[in-house]
Amino acid sequence: ISCHLKQSSDGPYSRTALYDLLGVPSTATQAQIKAAYYRQSFLYHPDRNSGSAEAAERFTRISQAYVVLGSTTLRRKYDRGLLSDEDLRGPGIRPSKTPAADPEKPRTPPPGPRAHGRGPRTMFDFDAFYQAHYGEQLERERRLRARREAFRKMQEDRAKKGLRWDETRDLAFVLVLLTVFLIVSSRI
């Protein structure tokens, strides 16, 4: 993360760089930060932009920004200009650039299940991510499409049967009103 934070005269890191990256003001709530992260990560996710190094870099920076801004403790330090590289190397936080491999030290695979049994790297399940974060919206859109389709079928069925009840009824109502108006106006 530290390689993406800008040095500033008022502290070790710019106090707005991460907010700017997520497109939120520094006064944003945690919920707004989370929503902005999901929006941005969806747009720049490598599965959606395969082959785009620029999108992959942006996705990495967005994820790193969320590590800081998504944590109230790290965010508070960042806002005060007190965030240090040591804070970013805390438990559960990986550095943004891995150091050169030490030939003396064997590399261990990341924890978690293997993807399709093809080696130690876990594949990201984009479908699960998308469903978890956009499931409600997808369900609303599906219901709306179903309602539109049902309405369209109802109109087609009525057209096939030749029923013009609504038009006939409306025309009859207008004629009755016109007749009543003529009768009343002729008596005056």
C-alpha cells in the first residue's frame, strides 16, 4: 500500500489519496466507503477486464485503499497523518510489493482450498462475489422483467381475442356524457 500513498508536507502520506481512489469524500461513512469499494472493485475486477494490466493495477490499488479505509483504526491513523508502513504490515495485512524471494526460505502456498485441483493458487469466485454484493439488485431486475413480460403477454392475448372493451367502454362513456350535456344545454 505504501508505494501508492503519496508523500505530503503535512504528514507521511497524503490524507485524501485513498479517498480519491475510491471516489468518496473524507467525510464518508464506513457504509459509503464499503459501497464505493464494491462499485469500483466490480468495475475493475480482473475477471471482467481480462488482459488489462491497467484494470488489474487499479483493482489492486482499490483493494489496498479499502484495507486502510475499511478499518476504523487504520482509517483514523490515515486521517491524522499517522499511518506508517508498520501499521500496514500488521496482522492480516500483506505488503503491497512482495520482497524478492529468499532462496534460503521456502515459499508456502496461500491458505484455502485449491481451485479445481490445479496447483496451490485459489481462483477467485467472481460469481459468488457478484451474487453476494449485487444479489438484491439482480433479484429486483429479474422481478421487473417478469412483470413486464407478463404485462406484454396479457396485451398480446387481448389483441388476439380482439377485445377492445376498454376502448368501447370509454367511447360509450364519452357519448353518454355528451348526450347529457346536449340535453341539459338545450333546456337552458
